[in-house]
Amino acid sequence: MKAARIHAYGAVDDIRIEDVPEPVPGLDEVLIRVEAAALNPMDNKLLAGYLKDFFPLAFPYTLGTDLAGTVVATGPLVATVRPGDRVIARTVPAGGGAFAELAAVPARLVVPVSADLPLASLAGLPTAAASAWQALFEAGALQPGQSVLIHAGAGGVGSFAVQLAKRAGAYVTATASAANLDLVGSLGADQVIDYRNQDFTAFAGAVDLVIDTVGGETLERSLGIIRPGGKLVGLSAPFDTEGPKARGIDAQFLFHESDAGRLAAVAALAADGRLQSVIGQEFALADTVGALRSLSKGGARGKTLVRP
């Protein structure tokens, strides 16, 4: 089969599309024929070695964590899915394996999905939608009637966060580029701010919760509009949380943790038509380099996919 692999930490241009043996599922693993795999910023960080202290890679390493596909075979201890089932999964980051024609994934990370939606449209759920859920309802403890500011509302996490927050009964403000204002509004945002031409601190008003996937200056400026006792959840990179806490703000960095129950919850919303996946770009597996290079430029609309 074909797989996008690296043989050492390096740059995007070091990725090779190689012929490798088909994986054999272990006792508790599921072999999945990949319909589509979704890119995440973490893919570039793993490639470059920025996360090697947390997720040391064994080389050669097949990139990718998020996938949607069809079960081909299962290990003898697997009872949750069967060959022919449509599934989504987020592999263990240190294991990777999604940017390939076939992937062997621990059964505990595999979630069956409805036959009502195209599989490719579900490939972006495992990290982005589940991260949005975790940020809003677990870390952010969002309640009906509260106000939330979501940065990069047209991005992978942001586009899901806007929808989930609105359906939870929050007043949703989001930032986006001018080209994406209508999209973010259609996802349910009550107010959309053009971050390039408008100062979000002047337009957003006081909010109970900020979900930030941008970091840096954007995160720092967001602290000024959070009500006392409010929360800030940052997903871009670790940041100082003690300063905000001294100002009465519960600030935390969120690193997404795989959880099949959480993933099943967002998959059920998608199946019912209550959660829309925004697919920005699709690349062939053979052009994984181009896909990751495009992602690294930032400003991606929704999710970017690679398809075998």
C-alpha cells in the first residue's frame, strides 16, 4: 500500500510517499481502509520534532492521526465493530498511520458512524470537533445564556466550536477574515468580527469565555474583555496562566486528549445534521507535502483532507 512517511525529524519536503507492507491488526486493533484523513497543526509539529518529548516517534513513521474509512478486518479481541462498518478514529499521535491507504488502529479509539453522511465529511471530527467540545464544555464549562468569543471561527476547531456553542444556548461572537464572515454567520455566530479590519476588543463586549486557537497577542488582548470569574481556554501553545488567574480569570492551556465517548457524541450530532463539517481543501495522498505546506501557511478554512 501507499503511505506518507518520514525517516527522521525534519521538514515537509522530507516526506516520502512509499510502498509499504499492509498493516496486520493486532489482537485489539481494527484495520481500516482510509477514505479520507484530516490534517491538524500537530502534524507539522510532530514532523519537525517539536513534540518529541511528549510523543517520541519511531522511524520510519507514517504521518496523520484523524481518519474516516471502512473496517477491513479486526483482531480477535475486537467486538465493537465488524468488517464493512463505517468508522472514524483518532490514532495515538506517536503511532500515526492515517496518511495511508490502510491503517491499524486500537479498537478503543474507533467509533462507528452513520451511513447517512459521506465518510470524507466526517474525517475532520476526531481532533477538531472533539477539541471544540472539550474546550467548551469540559474546560470552559459553558452554560446556556453565557457569552463566548471564538477566535478563528472559520478554522477547523473554530467552525465546530461556533456550532456547538450556539446549540448550547450561548451568545456567540467569532472572529474571521472578511472572506469568511458569511460562512461563520451561517454556522450560527450571533456576531462575526473581521479581525483584520476591526478591533475585536472594541466590538465583542464583555464575555464569559474565550476559546483561542491563535495564541500570542490575540490571547493576551482577549484577557481584557473577560468578565471577572470568566474563563479562557487556549489551544495553540502553552502560555502563562498565573497572570490571568491573578485577575480573576480561570485560564488554561488545553491539549486535546482522545476519548471515544466524546468522539461518539460529536459523531451523533453530525449524523443528525446538527453539526456541519466545513471542508476547505482536499489533496491526493500523493500530494501530502502540498497539503501540509498549505496548512502551515495558516488561515485554513475548515478542515484540509488528504485522500488515498
